[in-house]
Amino acid sequence: MRQENSLLRKSHFLGTKIRNLRKRNHLTMDDLSARCIRLDPESAPSVSYLSMIERGKRTPSYAMLRVIADVFQKDPEWFMDDTPEEDAIVPDKGRRGGISGMPLEPGFLFSSDILQIAIPEMLSQTGISGRQFAQLLIRAYQEHHQNHFPDLERAAEETGNKQLPLSQEDMLDIAARHGLKIQWFQTPKNMDGSHRLVTSFMDAPGKLMLNESLKSSPTRMKYDLAVHIGHCVLHNSDGLMHEMSIGPGAYEVDSAQPSSSVNAQDILQAWRAFEASFFAGALLCPKVPFRQLLDRYGYEVDAHRLAGVTPSVAMRRMTVVSPYPHWHYFDAYTPGKLKAVYRGNGIPLPWGNMREVADPCQHWSVFRMITEPRQGSAAQISLLDVNGQPRIYCCESVKVTDLAGNNRVLCAGIDLNPAIEAQGMDALSMSQELKQLCVVRGGESDIPAAMKRQLLMLARILNIHWLERGLQQQARLICSRGAVCPREPKCYGGCTDA
């Protein structure tokens, strides 16, 4: 009782600190309440009670405060008036991430008229097709908006009623409700030697052709169905130009040769294909239920089995539904072709998704997994220079084999620097210290014990289990290109795993 009275007398900043700490870690009150319930159902606050605590209308019991403190890896005393840290009381507006651009000056050179003249010439000289240019535009738009498209989310939720998981039968029923009649076709795998397999296409309005091979992969079949349903819902069934396929180069809707022409219809079709794909992920993994599932399982990739989707769909949706906004995602085929890319915070590309490069860095986890015989998943802490300053990243990579028999690696990762700063630590100093350790030790280094404790605390706040596993491995230097290798000696020209 004495402890409770003491808490009441010293709790003037408590609600403000909880609210600012929650917002700094991008958690809703629902998120925080759910996290508390998993730690201690008896002492956890409800959402309504948490709201009253934050507004100063209620004072939590010491047991309840201890649960809240555990979520943020703080000592309960930190929330008391005795430690009125300025950054704990005044909210940090900060930035949610996303990619930065460059000022387009002088403005008259970037007028619509001049760009319309210059872009075709640029494409002609660089060998980029109009379709590839459309993909670049879409990716830039996606990254600028940090993968958040509320209108597409709402359309998918209305279609699937936020059901998770959706069975194969559920998907067939939804397809039928939208006027899609299914017919099956057969085609030999890799018949043209390209290791590319056409999985589905619209043969006529309302006539959806599915490859027989999809019967052996219900999760991929559900994804194909979801994309075509997306065309029905979003584009009034205007999906006749859309062919779905698996394999290197499948990010392109057609197989057009590089061309300088920028066809407006091609741009529109590419955008509609992106919208239908995003819709498919939102239909199969509705935001709130999928976020709750990932939260229960610490964002483990294996959660895709419980959601009834492919690892690719699950990992791409992580970047959308997580309360932490600083994610990136790669989908890579050997020998080094990126099929899909999402660059949260503008992380440099390890390899182009338009072409291969002559001096790739072999130490990125996504490409190490391609060349190694190992199966399953692997976590890695990486140090990468971005705009002249080191940043700490952690990723989880998993090797899979697609229906066409191609090996590919999926990689989902986070930029740790914003999370470090959110806890009041110096992210730049920590990054520089760890980078220097890696440099002097040949490119890899054990993480110092004190730093490991800080990052372990971070892993528990973010509730990402593979971050904890990554901390058990050596941190590894990576670079955007071999020519800027930070290792001593540089491994450009003969880059091998240490």
C-alpha cells in the first residue's frame, strides 16, 4: 500500500512519458495493451484504462506500471517525477522515414514539357524499356508513401471481411462472386529455357486461366486468385493485359525488348498491376489481424504458415503492417537479379533490378544465401555507409524454391538507427564504433557486450525475434558496390565470404 501511495505522489509525468514513449516506438494503444496482456494478463491495462493513464485521469498500480515498463525495457522508476528527462516529456516529432530526393533546380529545366522530351532520349541511351521505367516510377512512389495505401487496404478488407486465414475454397468463392470462371491449362516448365513459368492469365472477360501446377501450391494459387480479384474490384475486370508468371524477370508484365518509347498505356497497366498485387497482399493478410499474428510470433517468417500465404507475401506485408516504419525488402534470384525491391529509408541497392553489376558486394545476406547450400533462414547484423555515415541494419533471409524450380532468397530487414535514437541513445556513435571494430578485424566482428545488451533491449521493444538471433552472430560490413568496399584490405575484385 505504501508503494502505491508513493506512486500516486510521484506520477505527475507518468502518463505523458508513457504516451510519448509509445508514440516514439510507433505503437497504438491497442498494440501496447496487447503486448502487456501477453506479458501479464492479470496486471495488463485495457485500452480504455491505458487512455485514462495517458491523460492523467488514472494512476496505474505498481504491478501494471511494471508490465508497461517491461514492454519498453525501462525501470519503473524512470516513469516517476524524479527523472523528468526533457525528451521523455516533450514528444520527438522526427520523421517516419521514407526516401529522400534531390531538389530539381533550376526549376525551368524540370518542367513537364522538357521532361517529356528528355526522358525518351534518356531511356534510349541507357537501354531501359518503357516498362522498366514504369517500375522505377512505381517503386519511387511506393517508397515515398512508405508502402501505405489506405484506399487499397479498405477495398481488400471489404472484399475479404478481414478474414485470416482465407482458405483456397474461400478464394474460389470470392472469385466466383466477382464473375470469374476458372479453367485450367497445362504447360511444361522451363519450356523455353528461361526458368519462367506462366501461372495464370485472363483469356477473355470473366475467363481466368490457371496453370495446373498451381494445384501443388495452394498458397501461390491463392495469391494468383487474389491478384485477379483485385483487377475485378479495382479496375472493373480490366486485367486482360495482365499475365502472372514465376521466375527471373517476372516483375515485368511483358517481355518487351529495351525501347526508348514511353507508352502511356504501358505505364497505366504497370500501375494497375501494382495496385492489384498490393490488394492481393491486403486481402490475404488483412492489416489488423495479420499485425496481431506477427506480434504474437515476434515477426518470425514462419508466421506465413499460420496465415496460409507464401513467405513472399508475408514478408512484403511485414513492411506495411508493422508499427515500426523503417523496413526494406528484397526478392532475389541467382546469380544476382532483384525481382522485387522495397527500400525503406532509401537503403542503397546491393544489385540493380534492371541489370547485374560488375562489382557486387557478396556480403549482403540476401546474396550470401543464394550461393550457400544452406536451407532455412538466417539473421544478420550489417554495417552499411549511407550518405557517408554508417548505419546498423538487421535482416532475416530465407531461401525458397519456386514452382519453376528456381532458387530464390527473400529478405526482410530493418534500419536500426531510428530505433536506437528513439531510446535516447546515440545511433551515429554506436554505428561508427561497430563499423571500426569490423574494419580492423577483417570485415566481421563480435558485437561488444555493452552494445549487445542495448540492442537486445531494442529487439524486445520492437518485438522482433530474429533481431535477437542476429545479435548472436558477428556483425558484418557490407557496401553498395565493391568499388567502395570499407574493408581493409578491400575485397573488390575477389570478394569472398570470411
